[in-house]
Amino acid sequence: MKISQPLYKNALSLLILALGLGLIWLSRAPTGLAQQQAAVQTGFSAPNFSLETLTGQTIELQSLRGQVVLVNLWASWCPPCRAEMPAFQRAYSDYRDQGFAILAVNSTVQDDLAAAQQFVTEHTLTFPILLDREGTVTSLYQVRALPLSVFIGRDGKIREIIPGGPMDEALLRARIEKLLTEMP
Amino acid sequence: MLPILQIGPLALQAPGLAILFSLWLGLTAAEKFAPRRGIHPETLANLVLVALFSGLVGARLAFAAQNSAAYLASPLSLLSPNASALDAFSGIAAALIIGIIYAQRKNLPLWPTLDALTPLFATLAIGIALANAASGAAYGMETDLPWGISLFEAKRHPTQLYHFGLTVLTLLWLAVKSKDSTLLPGSLFWQLVALISASILLVESLRADSPLLPGGFRALQIVAWLALALALWVLRPKSN
């Protein structure tokens, strides 16, 4: 019996759709797709680091687990870095009591420490300023341009990476508020 | 991954560049193709620009509405170039609605217009694949295959490149098919929908960051299957 062209093509379409359904079934991920490793990408644990601050303290990122953290890599010669700092200070003042922390990592390996110190003093920045003297965090977070802002949730996983700037204050506050409302 | 392109003192965001370039290239191709579908190229270009602008404005306004307190305190942020401050779904909806209204006012016929836009849609799909490759988004599951790439502390399927390859093949198929003068209006558009949906259906199964539904079903696969089913139904040959 000769199969007509339309019948053949319709049967082929049905076969394609059936195979598609099979693929959907086989590629389910019932246990989720959570990533356990640390990597600089949304959904992964933020790579840990430990650095000395301007005031001589040592702060480790992992010690802030349970808080919403903004890791911001910056340098004093970088205009967008300088432009967004006042907004960061206002947000830090408003949200720190709700469990928000900022780690402003100065890429000291490519900056002048005195200039960075002067900038912090001029703008009365009260959040921790960490000094990346060896460039380890700059390299760990694959910084190719400054500033780089990394939003980390209470579970230590990266929620968003924003390269470049300056970040506008409304976006900053929107992101912080969204993360603060997440269940710990 | 190449999120930033350093050209002298300029640090350009590669994903954004990929999208912009594909939009420009796709629109140029669509304008050249439009007369073959009886559409005036300038009208088509205006339609695209109006839809794009509406989409951007809609996306920003929707994001601001969802975060009204932040924007009331800092209204100038509405004009910020930050691409993160956009609501994608609202933007697409706004672009579609305003685009349809504009097309109706210009008396543009639906199916020939969609056919004329297929080069833009296909090129944009390629741009999205390249943008994902640049940013590392839509990354693949771990694999031992020899062509696996080292990404995020593991050897993974190069899903962005799979997607890129399939979308390039789609564009080539459409380029060949577009020379067929016997094609019914809308046929080219629905072939594009079928091919892009099929490629999403395939590539999503290898993604490690797919949005999931209850039961672990991959949301984009479901949407792609439905779109594929609709396209195949529209394209079905009718018996005499």
C-alpha cells in the first residue's frame, strides 16, 4: 500500500513530538540542579577568601554566612567605582541591622593604598574595606574590569554578578531588599 | 567565557555587544528580504524600532513598579543604563503589544510581515547563544566527552556552542527556503518556530541551570515542545 505524502509527513510530525515528550521525561532533574562547588557564577557558592581590612582586622567571607553580602571590587582611580560608593554607604546604613553586609575589596595590587585610604576618609565609608594586596581575590573573582559587584544570598550562593558601573541606587536597594526577604 | 572585551581603555560588556550586533545584522537582513514578501523595508524597520523602544521602556517601568519604594527615593534611576534593572517578561509583552498596534495602524499584513522578520529572529537567536557563551549563562551539565569544555570547576557540555551551531543551521535552512517562491505566507515564520523550538528542546536537556518545574521538568523544554507542536500543526500538509 502506498503511503500518501501528507500522511507520511503527519506521521513524521507525530513521531517527532513523541520523541520530544520522551526527551522531556528522560531529562527531568527531580533532585534539582543545585551546584555544590564554588565558582564565580550565579547559583554557585561564592569562592571564599580572607583579607585584612584598612583597620587591621581580618575578615573571611564565609564568616558572614547567614547574611546578605555584597562583595564589591574597586579601585580609587576607577570613576564608576567612586561614583557608586555613596549609594553603597546609604544602603549599608539603612540595611545593616537587617542582616546586610558589604565587603568593599580594594584591588590594592593595581591601586595606591594612600589614595584608597583618602577616598574612604573623604566619603566616610563605614563598611569594611578589604585590601587585596597580592591580587588573589581580584584573580579568584576573574576581575577583567572594575567595578565588579557580587550579590551573595544568606546561603552563601551567588545570586547576581554585575560587572561595570556605577550601579544605580534603586537597583542596589531592589536587589538587597529581594535578598533580605529570602528565607534563610 | 569572555564577559568583558577590552579595547584599549574601553571595557565593553561582550554579552550586550553580541545582542546589539545580532539585532543590527538581523534588521539589515530583514530589510533586504522584506520586499520579497511585499513589505516596505522602511516600515518594517520602524516597526522593529518602535517595538524595541517600547520593550525597553516597558521592561524598565515594570521593574520600577515592582520596586516602587526604591525608585520613588531615587527617580533618576529610571534612566540608568543598568541592564539588570529590566523585567524581561514585561518588556517582551510591551514590545509585542505596541508592535501589533503599530503594525495594524500601518496596515501591515500579519503573515508576510512575520516572514519578513524571520532573518531578524534567527540572527537574534544566534546573538543570544553568543551572549550566553560570553557570560557563561545557560552552561552545560558535567560530561566526560572529549569535546567537553572546562567551565566552573568541571568539564561540561558546551551547550552555548550547541545552541549556536543549531541556530546557525536554522538560519542557513531559512536562507535556502526563502528562495522558494511557492511558500505560503507565514510558512517561513512557522519553520523558524519549529526549528528554534526543536533546538531548545534538545539543548535544554544538557543544561545545568535550567529553570525547573515541580517534578524536575525543565520549563523551557515544555514551552519549546508546545511551540513545536503548534508549528508542526500549522505546517501540516493538507490532503487533497
